[in-house]
Amino acid sequence: MSEEIIKAEGLTKIFNGNLVAVDHINFSVKAGEVFGFLGPNGAGKTTTINMLITVLKPTEGTAYILGNDISKQNTEVRNVIGVVPQEYTADEDLTGYENIILCADLYGIPRNVSKKRALELLQLVELIEFKDKRVQTYSGGMRRRLELACGLINRPKLLFLDEPTLGLDVQTRAATWNYVRMLKKEYGMTLFLTTHYLEEADALCDRIAIIDHGKIVVIGTPEELKNSLGGDIITLSIKQNVDITNLVKKIEHVKEVKKENDSYIIKTGNGEVTAPLIIEALRKEGYVVTKLSLTKPTLNEVYLHYTGKSMRDAADESAESVMARRIAMGRARH
Amino acid sequence: MSETNHVSTSKLHGLWALTNRELKKWYKAPVVFFLTLVQPIIWLTLLGNALNLGSLVSAETITFPPELAAQFTPTQLGALSQFFQGLSSQVMGSTFGTTSYISFMAVGMMAFTALFTTMFSGMSVVWDRRLGFLNKVLSTPVSRAVIILSKVFSATLRSMFQALIILIIAIPLGFQFGVNFTPLNIIGVFAMLFLICVGLSSLFIAINIRSTRIETPMAVMNLLNLPLTFASSAFFPIEKMPAWLQAVANANPMSYTIDGMRQLLIFNTDWTKLAFDFVYVGIFAFVLTTAGIVLSWRFLNK
């Protein structure tokens, strides 16, 4: 089996001949990793997923899932992936159990296998007590879990989660994160998820691609992305009224020192290690540190740095134009 | 998840799963199912009696003017009254092909219940799209054609069941079978219904699959509903319509469906007419099914 579970090559989707939703993106996802697509609404995340899960045909370029071309080997791709969509797709008129069996039938799994598997999965997502209740009576969190169970029915090698925690309360979100971690750890599953929650990407993903206006802006581990901003920031003040800029600069790991009023702003790759070194070095010279704080960059800052706007701005950014874009895409299909 | 995947390649597996999903929404919902049964009873008893044209000329409705009555003896008057009543069933017979209007109308109703049911069933595809179910199904190995066919079949099965209920209910209400009716004819009736339902539901699904709002199919249905119903032989024979309406009714596939069913159930069967009905409806069904499935399939493969 190839090490690359997903390999996208110039993947592009243009709706109605002019609306570029996904613009020549390239990336690859390795076996066993949790890969996150991070971006504001309308950035092209769902369109990318829809192409990867063979619901939409790429306009240009293609992607390979476990070596199968998504535009040509549809069936092979569909058999090895599981999909947990953004929406609640379970049929409200059917029970949880019936819904899972329906999913199993769609994959052509024989009844004797699917019955056993359905119960296992309902156990896994803690819905076994409610299996014969109609989905109508389920709460939002329960419905999410049911979607997850449906997505796992064919024992996929690769699971797609489209905005898995959208609109969930804090507890349910935490529970969803735990499921994701468990699938990765215990089943060695590869997961591809989209989100517009930075903390979610940070907490779950091994690697993140930031996507904006249909293009991938940057790819890397959350640490790499944060470090690419220049690392942590240490702010410190000393008792003595002496300029220590040159002294601090010589300390290991320190990248940059700036004096602002009475405090020094120090950029470093690894704040936890550098801070004690600085204190130690200053004490040796007889200086007394009066204040010290350590700030770690968040993905929010990474996002801000790479897209030129914060997540919140992006959401506000002409809400109308984003809406218009979404509507146009909706019309175009899905 | 080490167990190997047991994947059957049978297309029927997914087709039945999806068809049954649609049907379950109907037969597993007691209220919906009950209303399905009650609706034809209401239609038949209300419309069948309200439009009972056969009762227009009867002993009660015939009163002779006194000056006319004075010229005849009571026996003669009785005979005259008998003559007019006989005339009534003669007129019914020559106009409707049967002396029982409720039989005439019940067959029309069977066809129209089929039309309505296919129309409404087709709307579920709009919800499937809006709720994301369609996309989920598209990401599974089920073929696109199966997704469309499951919609067509569930609508067809439901329509045929409803038509059967109407026929069963019509019997105690006075339904009169034709002279050369045999139970085998029922098979022909359902073959006819099958053709029209498959054709119509393929068309409606092709229309509905493109709309994201439920209002669009609603508008389309309202537009098609009345002309398809009344510009046909469902409630009134085509020969008695004005010429321009006859032209419309003669093109309407519903007319042929209904005529075919009447030939099989209540008329003194005219085999040439029946054969022509089958050919017309068959061609219509074939063209619409092909067009509908191709259009839907192309849409799903964008």
C-alpha cells in the first residue's frame, strides 16, 4: 500500500464556467494522519471534499485515493472511503439501526455481516440504547454520532469529516474529538477533516492546510505553522535601567530582541526552554528580572499572517459576497 | 477494523435498499398510510355521487306537465316514464360505454391517483438534496442509475397500490365489471399503470432533481395537474368535448391509460383500441423514462 492515502494534483473545480471554487490545489495525506482543511466559509473546503468523495467531478486535475484516480476509478475509491457529511443526513422517519443498515446496503454489505457491524458501531458511538428509536427523537449530538457510525459501516481506510463539530455544544464537540483520536489511534485510520474552528484544527490535526479563495495558502503541522511566524514571544523587564539587548541576543534560541519602553520583546523558537536560559544569563550578570511573560502564537495568528485577515474578519468580510458565492455554488449543484 | 470487506456487486442490493427506504416512510407511518386508504374512499363517494350523471334522468326527476299528463292514461304514463328511464341508461351506455358512472369514474380515478402519487413522490428528491442525503448516497458505490431508479420504483409501487385500493373500494360502491372481464385483465391494468407511472415519475424526478427549493416542483405540479386531469377521459368522454379540447385530450397519455384500463375492466373490450392504448402509453413511457433517466444521470455526473 502506498504511503500516500490522498494525493491531489492540480485539483480544480469551476462552477458554471466562471466560478472558481477550488483552484489547482496540490497536497498529499499520509497513512494514519489526521489532515485538516482550515478556512472560512466559502473557501472551497466542501467542494474539495465533494470532489475527493467522488460526488463532484473535478474540472481540471485530479486526485488519487489509495492510488485510485477519483475521476476514473469511482467505485474503487467509494469502497475504501467513509463520509461523515456536514448535514444530518440520517432519515428521520427511520430508527438509528435502520439507518445504519441502509448505509450498509448501499455498500452492498451482506445482511449477516451488516447486522453485527451495525450493533458494534452503535455500541461504539454509545447509541445502542436508542437503536430502535426514530432518529426524529435524537438530539443534535446523537445525530452526529449516528452519522459517524454510518460513515464507518464499510470499515473505511480513509474517513472524511466535513465540519464535524459545526453547531455542537462544548461537550459534544469534545466527545467528537475523542472519537477522532480513537479512530486514529486504535484503528490506524486516516482522517481528512474540514473545519473553520482554529482550536479544533490545533487540537486534532497532525497537519493542516489553510485554504482561502480556493487556493492552499500553506501546509504544515500546527507547530510548524506557528513556528513559521517566528516562534514564541517572551516579554521581560528588569530592575536595572541598563540596555541588555546585546546580552540577550547572544543567548541560545533567541532570534530577535526589541526594546519597547521598559520591556524587551524577545522572539524565540522555543519559549519554554529559552526563558530559563535568559533568566539564568541575566542573573549571572547581576540583573534582576522583575516581570516575564511567554506568549505562544495561536493558529489564529497563523491564519491572520497567511490570509491577511483574521477568521472573524473573514466571516464578516462582505458577508454578502461570501453568501453570493455560496448560493451560486449551491445552484451549481449540491 | 481488520476484517475484510464483504462487498457484493449486486446492483439489486442498493436498489431495493433505497426503494424500501422511500416505501418505509409511507407504510411505517400509520397516519400517512391510513390517509392513503381513506383518500380514495372520500374521492369516490363524494365525486362519484356528486357527479352521478346517471341519476339525472330517473323516475323522480321525470314529471310530466299536467296538460300533457291529462292526455294519457296512468298506464301509458308509466310506460312513458319507463321509456325515459331506459333512455337514460341508453344515453349513459352510448356516452360512457357503461351504464354505471361510478365504474367509469373509478377507473379515471385509479389513473389520477397514480399521477398524483408519482408527482408527490418525486418531490422527495428535493429533500434528499437539501438534507445532504443525496450527496451521501453519491459517495457510496451505489450506481447513479440505481439512485434514480429507486425513486421511480418506489413511486410506481406506491401508485399501483393506491390504484388497487380504489378498485377494491369501488366494488362495494357499485363498480360493474365489463361483460368479458376475467381476473387476468387485472394484470393488464397493472401493466398499464406500471408504464404510465414509470414514465411520469422519471419525468418528475428529472425536473425535481434540479431544484433546490420545494416550491419549484409544487408550481410545476400545479401547472400540469388540472390539464392532465380534465383534458382527458377521466371524468367525461372525449367524444363529447369541444373539438379543440378533444385535440388536447387525444394527445394526453392519461386518456390512453384510462381507456386501456376501461377496456380491460368495464367496457366490452375492443382489442384493437386496447392494443393502440398500450402502444401509445408504452412509447410515451419509454421516451420519458429514457429522457428522465438520462437527464438525471447527467446531472448527478456533473
